[in-house]
Amino acid sequence: MKILAIGHSILDHIEGHAEIIKPGGLYYTSLGLCALKRPDDRVYLLTGINDSHKSLFENAYSNCDLTYCNCLDDLPEVYLRLDDLAERKEIYKNISQPLNIDSIEDWNVFDGILINMITGFDISIEQLKYIRSNFSKLIYFDVHTLARGLDVNGNREFRLIPKIEKWLNCIDILQCNENEIQCIYQGEEIDTARKILDLGVKLLITTKGNKGATIYWDRNNIKKLHHDAIKVEQKNSIGCGDIFGATFFYSYILGDDISTALNKSINTAANVVNNNFFVNG
């Protein structure tokens, strides 16, 4: 099986530890995919890389095929302020232009494509339309920072996502958290789920931190499944949603039903929060 993951690699600065730079962005997605892949599976990345910070990402990216990666002079950077009771605050610098996707000639060589909008500028709507028109299998889409605007100081605040219907028309599985779903349509979650599914999305996944996750599907007779989170001592939540998405997508493509894939994803997310997650091989 061949999976392509698309999204920016970023440098994380955690408030109180600004002198320490950690790998972020697609780094966590690749960790999740590589932890699950079988010996004959192949994970391809379409992300930005550069020689200056290559060593930061090496333990994850060395397990992936980097044929389609973009060489960038500067990687995007994000300064994170974490709050256990609220959504984290983000300030960005070196926001890159959309990644160049032109090196891929045959999109259907992949069995699935996972797009993680790490910066919100990872690909454009025109690029997504192009991918959709040239790819007949499942596209997984994590809203992530597409839900946040960008002001002149690099601050990222939640906003209604412009042209959201055009994005949704091109994807099969949508992942968002409780704040991000309000940036798609405001209102009750079940009503938003109906609108999203009516646009052709097959599965809507809403992650809810320590409350677990909920999935909606079947546009004609909407169905809902919720799994509670596993109670663990929270040591770290960065990258949790990214690895959750990677786990769900890989499990689902391998043939797991919705409930099994969701259960695996929640278990893996709990391991991330509890700092007990390792990459195979």
C-alpha cells in the first residue's frame, strides 16, 4: 500500500522554552503513519525540507519516501502558548507559499492521500481541485490551521473559512476539532454534520480532546458514533490530533470498520498525551 501525506513541516517554539526548537507539522503525521505501516507499505511525503533542520526530522522522515518534497530556504515557524482549559494560541513566521505538487504525474499510484493543513497555506483550493480531478480514491483532510486567519503580526485567530464549500466538495473524510468545526458552519454539531455530508463528504470526524471523538456518516440517514477518550495523565498534547488522523486513515484504508479505526485512533492519541508513542523500525 502507498500513502501520500501532504502538509508543511514546521519548527515549534513552546512558550517558556523558546530556545528549544522542536519538529512539528507533518512530522507528527509521518510518525503516525510510519508506526502503522507494514513492511511492504510505503509512506510518501510532500512537504518542505531544508538542510539546516534536517536532523530535527530525521527519526521520522528517514522512514518515508521524500521524492516529492520541496526544498525550502526557510521552514515555517510557530510560537505556541498552551492552556489546559482553552485552545492553544499560535503566532507564525516564515509562512510559506503553497507546496509545489507538480512533481507528481500519476496521482492514482497512491492508495490514499492525507492532507493536513498545518499552516493553512499548505495547498490552495485550486491545487486541491486538481488533485481531486486526478485521484479517484480516498482523500483525508485535516482542517487544522485553515480555520485560522493571519494578521500582520503573524497571529492566528479562528474565523469562518472562506469558500469552505469548494474545499469540502473535493474531500472524502474531514477531521476537525470542536473549535474548527465552528469555523466551517456555526451552530449545533449535528446540523453542521448534515451540511458537510450533503456536500459529498463521506465521514466527518470531530475530535474533542479529553472527551473523545465523534464520527458522522451517511448523508441520507445520518449516523453518529462517539468513543470516549482514555483517561491518562496528560503530559503532552502537541501532535495528538495529527497522529489521531494518521492512525484513523491508515486503519480505515486497511479495512477496519469505523468503530475499530476510531478506537485505535483514540488509543494512539492517549499514548501521545502520555508520552508513550514510538515509531516502528
